[in-house]
Amino acid sequence: MAPGFSFAPPAAGSPFSFAPQNSVSQPSSSSRPPTSSFASSSASVPKAALQNTQAQDDMDEDHDGRAEDDEDAEVCHLQPAAYSQGGRGKWKATGRTMGIAVNPVGGEVASWVTKRPTGDPNRPSTLIQPELSVSDRTLYFASLHVLPDSLTNLYTESHLLFTSLQNIIAESLPQRRLTSGVDRVAETWDRRGNLIDAESLLAPPDAETITHMRRLMDLYLDNLNDLRGNQEVEPGLKARFNTSFNIMNLAEILYFPTDGKGEGFVGEELLDWVNDVDPAPDNSQGNDIMSTKNPWEHPSFWPYISRCILRGFHLPVASFLRTLSSHPHQPISKLATILAQHLAVFPRSSEERWRVDLEFLQAHKLWLAKFRAEFTNFVGGKARGKWFGEPKWATWEVDFRTVVELMEGKPNRILEEAADWREALGAWGVLVDVDMRRDHLPEIMTIILDKIPVDSTLLEDSIQSALCSADIVKALMGCYDFDVWLAAHLGDLLDKLELIPDDEERFETPLRDYFLLEYTDILQDNPNHSGFWRVVCDYLNFAGPEGRNRLRSHVVHVNIPIAKDVKGKNKESENTLFDDGMDVEQQESDDGIAVYYEIRAACEEFRLEEEFKIISQVLATRLTKKGDYGVAAILCAEAADGYSLSRIAEKILESYISYGREEFLRLVETLPPKLMSEAPTALAALQSDVTVSLPSDALFQSAGSVFASRLTFLSQFRDYLLFMQEGVRELAAARLLNLLTSGIAPVGFWAVLLMESITLLEDSDILFTSIETVELLRVLQDVLANASFAPEEYLGQLVLYLQRLAGEIEEKEKKTNGDKKSLGTEAALRKMDEVRLALGRNLARAVVVGFDNPF
Amino acid sequence: MLQTNLLAPGHADLVTHIVYDFYGERLATCSADQKIKIFRKTPQGTWDHETEWKAHDAPILHLSFAHPIHGSLLASSSHDRSVRIWEEPSGRERDGRWVERGVLTGAKGSVRSVQFGPPDPAYGLRVASISTDSYLRIYTSLDPSLNDWSLVHSIHVPSLPLPGNSDEIPPPAESAASTSELASGGWGLSWCKEKWWGSVLATFSGTSPTLKLVVLDPQPTSLIHLTPSGNGAAPLTSVAWAPSCGRSYHLLATGSRDGTVRIWRVEPPGERLRLDYDSEEEVKRSWTAECTGEFGKGGARVGMVDWNATGTTLTTSDDEGIVRIYKPTYAKSWKLLGQMTAEEPPSEEALNGHQ
């Protein structure tokens, strides 16, 4: 199996275990799932089973160019299987096929067995075998990316580093601008700046910025290092972390030097890297050789020495060579001693004794001169093959010559002895070009690769060699094939050095942005996507214009959990906080508001005003539906959504009709006091402006007007109810009159208010003057006249109100066979007659007794 | 690709369609058993049954959730020739069953597909449906309580003239579609998720291999017709308009009866250019398109096509029961990323034999 390929065939076993067959402890017995598997309507995959496969799966979230061919693409076998191997034809023949749907959030793919359309599209499809099997009754869910915990960790940790990095660069921008411009940060930020005017051209980051970047890169490396050493991480994944570490480490050495400038010699650092990536030679082999009586008789004696020299382990080589001092043939022991002596003092640029580079170079030059002189002296002009006298020692000469040439840094010898290009490169900077600098690498790589080509089947090798050859695009494309996380983060780093050329001719998106977008695709399309929503925001925000656009649609899709259940009619929410049943709901609701505030903060940070409006509006709609009018009203106000605000006001008013005074008063109390107190002023301001009319039910109008009038109505109607409650009937009457005559009452509510007036009209005191009574009569006439052609609009509310009252009476009297349903417009009209009668009586009283007696 | 979960929705017949809501937190399923069921995602990622009800008098064919700004709304279409609009009951009235807010009739055949339009304050809530009579019908409700639905547009899809051609092909007389045409035809629609260019959707009908992009207002007009090059292209079976995420171009995927999946890249006229056009008509004619991906020709009939949220991954299903997932490379060529099948995996012995 290709390394890391994820479409592992699930184990034959219970339909709930999707572990690959080669995973441990999987029973491989019965292959048919038991039909009784669905105990509950929804069954989750056991966690243990998942974890076995997660790691494997994610290994290839980025399969490289698999063939377009179906033959080559790996297959995920859904469980429970619908048909056996080779049984597809038969299954198809029954009229079955598969349907699919993609979750717009999280990318989950749902599939299910469905019917193939038959001949007549107007007729339902039929099945040849209509009885449903287990698979027919299953919805299958699958995900392209399933992230094991270790990846989730890495992705979470690196997010903070990524954002810090963007900030560091943003801070360095003003200094880097070649010519100062005002407010150009945003334009140059996404590197479209390459094409715009010179004012926004940027110098590469300065040394200080690069050292900052290196520090952050170290933290990326720390994360990877922890993971590659973590015993709990699945081996395949560990290997991937290891490779990512090696690649990123190499990039750091080459492009983010400690001094920020990259002026120093790079040889030793590269060699250390080679020794870390591919440790050699094997210590135990060395011990093995040394423990033999005459170590030089060990078959690996010379190869081991060569490897050690290539890897810069010169002191061990010296001690190996010293064993030859006891060699019976004197010239051999003599030359070995010379070599050992010189190797022991081979100057290394990493030694601390050099105050300046030049000092080291001189020391090396001197060393080489001395070594050559002494060696020449030893050879003494002897011909080839005659170094040690008799021909039987000629093979010794070959081995010695190798060591000498390696010490002298002869390129060809190094290329011959090196096991691969990496080893050659590591040795090059220590033995050949001891003054090797970063700029020299591409040229040196050409020489090396000419002799030792990279095995192109090893992705890791081709990425590393491309980095060394300064072929950044090739390196990053390789990273992308290997691991999207690596491509995204390394691409981001290298892009900040202005190292990635734009290829706008061929591609729409800059490479860096493309990798970041691919990475966010993984963060967005996996089962744990909800944990990453904020992370995704940051990456998208920094991923160029397309990222910004995706951010807009991403943020509105973030789910805000709100408790589904409504507080019941008679449950006072404040008092039930500690109710057992409420705890969970309250918790969920609090979570929801917390998420909402996080989203608000994100929208502010990313300047997503439009999106925030939509989010607020949707949430307000949901809360309104739930009956949580207070919070909903606040959200509408935030979203400047007057239309939804007035809907809320209507809902509260409806509560009076459906549930009565207490519920109405409770709901009005939940509204933000500020809104309530400002409403009358706002309304007055609007009314004083003659150009603003207040149509009662137009769909689209300014946020303020409708809601101001609705709110004023709510507030005044509340006052009326409170006056009634406290028995201040004159004030109640005045308020009621005002409600009906000022034009702020919705027409549907007129009849209800008129009915309210009955008790006041029948009061022993005369509460309405004759003029006021006539006003009320006029309203009554309006209602009746309009009700003749729009009864629902003018009397509907009253009918509902009467029905509820009738229901309450029934309940009180424990009547069961009441006919409240039969209460309709007729009853409402009868009620209006009562109003007319009461008005008539009051008019008479007012005229006769009242202070406005005309007589 | 890994199976993460499964669910037994408990329908008495095969499931015909499922849809996710805007947040991916809810799932609606419908079936030939005439019922709709709603499931809600648990924090553990499993699905809890929330409610179900009998919604139609014949097998249900298609579902669509509205954008949440319109509330919790679901549309269903059925062999009973109707589209029904359902609203989640609010707390107090809730007894499980969603409230029927509209029965949209008028279709003279089974309604094969239904989809709510994207939110657009200019037009309010719209829902489009297409039935086997090849009429694309657009309904709207301006009434906030959603009780008053009216037909805004009724478009005979085969009669839509080519862009720029004002001569409308007269709609055929009643029942002109022959039975053979019906038998091998397909009907589908998909809204453009952006409102920038007005109310735009893609639709196809009958045995035509052409996908028509239509702007609805003021009069339904073709923007561009997407016809595969070469002769003998097979009738379409499915279409999905990818979320464009603000890109300057659109991606549409179609599936055909002959197994071909095509990806069309459609470019509307650039906004800066818009001012340079002489007339609105010219703007409408300036849409361009190219087919950037074509695969699977000669295979089994494509059943469904669907995009992920960013329009970067395409999922298809075919009559062989195989689900395929495609993704573009950096160079925008499409590659097959993975497949799913409900076939039993090869036995261990067979696997070992291969290795």
C-alpha cells in the first residue's frame, strides 16, 4: 500500500466499526451486520475504532496527483455494505442507486440508497425487491479529512504563531516601504503590490524582522518536534511530523539565518542538519570495529572512516587511525599517525576560537598547507601504488588515498564516497568549500546533483534538494503534495521574504494564498470544524482577496447554539434559573451568547459589518421565535433592523391576546429599558416632521419609525394595564383614549381596546367626557365599517381574545364540552354592540351629568 | 475519505432526498413514504430525531431549506405535483409537525426539484421549482407570516430563446412532451448564490443537453446557454451552482445521462466594464463560459452533483452506486480525490492475494 494512503478498507465486523483491516484487535468474523444494530436512531462510531483510522486517513488529505482514472483512486467502503463483492449488477437491477448531499458546513458527505428513476418520471419509481435491507435504511456519513488529536493540536498551536507572524510583518511594513506613502499597508499587504505604483514597493524584511521570524519558526519546529517524539502519536503520522520538521528546519537554516542576514558560513549548520535527518555512521558499528583485535581487519574499517569524515566526526576518525600505529608495516602506521594528528586539529568554522571568519579561513588554509606538506614529505615522490613499498600494500594505498583526498576536500572524491546528495552537501561545506555561504548553494547543488541525482520517487528528498537549489516553487509544490499544513506555513514564511515569484499569467491566486486556502479547506471540512471557526477566520483574513471573500461566507455559517425550548408561559424565567430542567438550557443559551460575542469581536476585527448585520438578524429571528424577545430586540437594534424590531413588538402584543396581561407585562419587561424610554421621544420627533408619515404596515421603511410607534404603543398599553391594576381608573381611561386616538395602535387591536373600554365606560364615575365618547364612537364606526370587508384584519385579534377568555372560563368551571371554537366574527360583532351600548350609556351620562353639559 | 457516522432515519420506504440546513446542524430527509423527518446534530456529532410528519400524498422528491434570515423554512416537492412550504413551529405551538405555510400548485407533472433562492431584500423570499411539464416556476411570499404565496414567473424552459434573441419559441401545446422524451429526460435547477447579478438560476429540462442560465427580472431572460461541444451530448440529470465566495467567476457542475460530469466556468461581465455597455441587454449577453472539466463519459447515469461550501470540492453519484469526489489542482485541472461505495470491501484473502 502506498505510504499514507487512507482509503483503508474497513474491517469486516460490526457495522459501526470502520477500522482498517490491518488494525489490531479487530474481530474479523461475521461479515453481515446484525439487523438489530440500530438501537437508537443515530449511532456514533465508537471512538476507539475511529482513532485507529483517523491517523491513517489524514495521512493523505493531500494525495498527490492520483490518476484521473477510477482504477487508481482509492475507495472508501461504506458500512454496512449494500451488496457483496461483485454483487453490484444484481443490486442495481433491483432499481437501487446512491444519492449524495454535502454538508455546507464541515463538508461531510451524506449518501444513501435511493431509487433510480424509472421510465415515467411522473410515476414513483419502484423496486424489484421492495423489502428494505439494513443498508436501505441507512444514511452514511463520510468526511474527506478526519483529524486525529495530534493534528488538531498542531493546527491549534500553529494558529497563534501564524497570527503573530502576520502581526510582526505588519509592524515591519512602515520601515520597509521604499518610499513612504500614506495608508498603503492594506494594498501592499497581499503582495498585489508588485504590480502597483512604486510608492508601495517593499524592501525585503530587515535582519531584525528575520530574526523575529526565525524565533517563531523555532516555535513551529518545537511543536513538530514534540509531536514527532510523542509516543502516543500513531507511527505513520509521527513519520510525517518528522519529515515536516526536517524540511522546515532546513528552510530555517537556509532562509532564516540566526543573524538575519545570512552572511555567515552555512557548512556546519547544514552538516548538523544532515546528521539529524539521517544519522550515520552507526555508533554500535564503530564500537564493534574498535573491539576487534586489529580493527583495520574489520571489513567496515575503511568505509566507516570515510563516512565519519564526511559527517564531520573527525576525532573518532583520528582514534580509528591511531589503532594503525600498531600495524606491523611501519609506513602504514606512520601515515596513519600523520593523518590522525592532522584530523585531530582539523579547523572547524563552528569552533568558538575564531573571532572573525577570516581567522578561520586562514587557519584552515594553514592547516591544509601543513597537511599537504607533511603528506608530500611522506610520499616522497613515490609513484602511485608504491606508497608503502611492496605491491601487496597497494590496496592499503587506495584506502589511504580516499582518506587523504577527503581531508583535502577533493570534490570528486566526496561525490564518490557520499551515499546520497544530502551527505555530499553536508560534507561540502566542511571539507570542500569551507567558506560556503547560502548564495553558493544553487551552484554547488548543480555540481552535486549532476553526479548524484535525487531519487524523484522520494518526495522528501526532492523538496529538500529544491530548497537547497533555491527552487522555492518546486519545493513548495512538493510540500503541498506531502502535507498541506507544511505548504501553508512554510509558504507563508518564504513569501514574506519575497521569495515566491508571482505567476499571474498561469494562476489566479498567488501560491502562498492558494496553500493557505487549501489549508483552511481542511480546517473547514472535517468533523471538528466547529472548534476551528475562529482559526479559519484568521487564516482566511490573511489569505488574499479570495480569502477575504471566503471569510465573508464562512463567518455567517458559524452556528450559534441557542436552547431550542421556550420558557413556558407561566414559568418566570428569572426564578427558574436554578430549576434542574433549566440548567442545561440556560447553559446552552449562555454558550450561544458567548459565541455571538466572539463573532461580533471577529466581525469588528475583520470589518465585516454587512455579515454581522445578517448574523444578528438571523439570531434575532431565532430568538424571537423562541420567545426570547428582550435579547432579540437588542440584536435587532445592533443590526439596525427596524422591520424585525416591529415584528417583535407585534409578537409581544399578540401575547396579550393569547396569554393575557401577566404574560404581556412580563415580556414588555424583558425589552431593554433604554429602547422603551427612548421610543416616545423618537416617535414625537418623527411625528413632528410632517414629511414622515407613519403607515401602519408597510414592509420596508426606516428602522426607527415603525418600531418607535410600535414600542410607544407597547409602553403606553403597559401603562394602561398598570393603571388598571392599581385602580387608577381615570388615568387608565385617559391612556386608553389616547391609544385609540393618537393613531399608534395597530388597526387589528382597535376592537380589543374598545372592548377594554367597556368596564371603564360602565364605571360609576364618568371617566370619558361626551366629546371623548364621541371620539370612541367614531373609532367603533371605523372598526365596524372596515370589518364589513376585512373582518379578519379588524376583528381577528378580538376573536382570538374572546376565544381565550372563553377558554379560561371553561377551565375555571371545569367545563369540558365548551364550544369556544365556535366563537367567531359573530361573537366579536356582539361584543362591539356591547361597546356601542356602553358608549351610548356613557354619552348619555356624560351629557346629563358631566361638566361638559351643553345645557 | 473516512466514514464517520451513520444514521437510520426510519422511513418506511427508501429515502429520496436529504438536505442540510444553512449551519449544517440539521438534516431533513424525505422518502417515498410521503414523510419528512428532521434530525438535529448532537455535540457528539450524531443525529437526533427531532420530528417527522406526513407531508405529501405521493412520494416526496426533493427538499430545500431556506436561508435562516427567513426563519426555519423547508420546501418539499412531490409526485403529487405540489410544492409545500413548511415552517418550524415556534415554541408555544410546537407539537413536532412543521406548520404548512403554502401549497404551491399549478405544475402539470411531478415536481422534480425545488430550491429556495438566496436572500435578496429586493425580491423577498423566492422559491423555484421545476416539474416534468418543463416549466420553471418561481413563487414568492411578501407576507411575513408566509401565508400568501403567489406565482411570480412561470417559464417554459425549452422555449427560452438564446441570449440576445428576443423571439421566444412558442411553448408547445399541452402534453407535447412525448412519453419517450419523458422517459429519458431530466429536470433540475440551481440558484446562483450571489445576488449581484440579480435573481439568476441555472436550469435544464427534458432531453436537452443544454443548461440555461436565466436572469428572472424584470422578464426571465437567458444569460447564456451551456451546451457541450460536439454532437450527441446526453440529456442532463443534475446541476449544482457552486458557492462562488466572491470569486470573479462562477463554477457550475452538471451530470448527464451518459455519465459525463462537466464543470463549467462562467464569467459574468466585469463590473468596471458594466458602465461601458450600451444597454442592459448587452450586459446580459456578455456572460461567457467554458467547460473546464469533463469526465466520466460513457459511464453510468449521474444521479446527483453537489459542491462543498467553498466551491472547491465536487461530489457526484452515479447509477453504479459510486460516489466520487473531485478537486481542482493549483493549475485548475480537476482530479479524482476519492471514491465511496457501499460495496462490501474485498475480503482479506483477496487483498493479500493482490499484494
